[in-house]
Amino acid sequence: MTEIPEHLLKRAQAARDKAAAAGGGDAGGDGGGGDAGAADDGEKIPARLLTGESGGGGGTATATVARPAAAPPASGPAGTAAGHTQRLLTVVKAGSIQDVKAVPTDKVHVWPHLLVVEFVSALAMTGFLLVFSTFVNAPLLGMANFNLTPNPSKAPWYFLGLQELLTMFHPMVAGVTIPGMGLIVMGAAGYIDKNPSNKPEDRKFSIAMMTIFLMFWAVLVIIGSFFRGEGFNFIMPWEQGVHEIFDL
């Protein structure tokens, strides 16, 4: 059974006491017209409704209750039969029908939260490069001589992976098929993995695919940089010397 709030029980008890006092005074003057006098008191609540008793007389009296009144639940069959009607909102706690807790969010504005961090990072990197270039010269070679082709002739490091593929496969496969398949898979990744979460444990497919791509390209660049000698032949790095590796 739903528990009736304490303040309603107190109001109902006070109304019953007042109705009982008014009914006693009316009984001496009217001689049996207690119900009519009680129904006309200030609370507009008949005494028979407050006490749970059935009204006397041959007719059936009706009254409009101006405000909810509650009484302690009676025990036994008689108390069950003489129950009181309560409005729903007077006995239901607000927390069960209304959520007042704010929902946390992990979204922030681009400005200033993101752009300030990126600007500070750019300034720090610029300062580091300025100091580093003051003490360390760039490993530049001499003037180019069109009569002397360097051996081996290597592409810049960001193209060494593609140059390494050309030594292993047909140019159609190394230059078109493999890079094209990689671009298609990376472009379709957003449609395959639709999880909106930013947590690494929730994006296993995307993280695994990106890791495979980076490791594949990094291995090719490392091989082309340190394991290729004259004629672009495969050699061990220590056979040509570390200084010659960085002079290429």
C-alpha cells in the first residue's frame, strides 16, 4: 500500500477534530441535523467523509472536496471498506516522475579549449626548431652535378616506402594497386566503424587498421633508408657506415 505523507495525516486529523466539534454544537440546536451542519462548515468537507462513517437518512448526500484529506489507514475489513481517495501527486514522490539530475557531456567548444592548446604547441615547436637549428647544421649535400648520378639514388624519406615497393612488385601493383587499396579501405573506415565513442577500447577496428598502415609504411621507409646500398641492393647498415647513411 502507498504510504501517505505525514503532513496530510496531520491535516486530516485536524479537520476531523474541527468537524467533530462543529457537529456536537449543531446537534444541540438542530436535533439530528448534524450532517447538514457539518457539510456547511469552513472546510466544506462532510464529517461522515472525514470519519469514514456512512451517512444516515434515506437520501444519498454528495459533496465536493475542495482539498485532499487523508486519514491513517484503518486495519480490518471495516477500515478497508471505508478507504479515502487521494490525488496521485500527493502520494507519489517527485523524484520518481521527474529527473532533476544534469546529464554530463564530454563536448567542449573549439575556441578557446582547442585552438589555444594548438597555438601554444605551435609556438613551442617553433622555438625548439629555432634553437636546434642554431647549433646543428642541416645535412645538405653539395651542388648537384648532372654528369654524376649518386649511387644509390634514393627518393625523399616520405617516398621511400613507395620506392621500396617498386623493387618488390610490378610498377602497376606497387604504384597503383596497393596504394589504391589502402586509400579505399581508409576512406571506407568511417562507414564500417560507426561507433561515435572516442575511447580506444571502443574503436578496435579503426585503431587496428591505422596501426597496420603505419607499421607497414614505417617498415618500408626504414628498409629503404638503412638497408639499401649501391645499386639499391640490400645490405646491412654497418657495412656502409652510419655517416654514409645520413649523407645519402
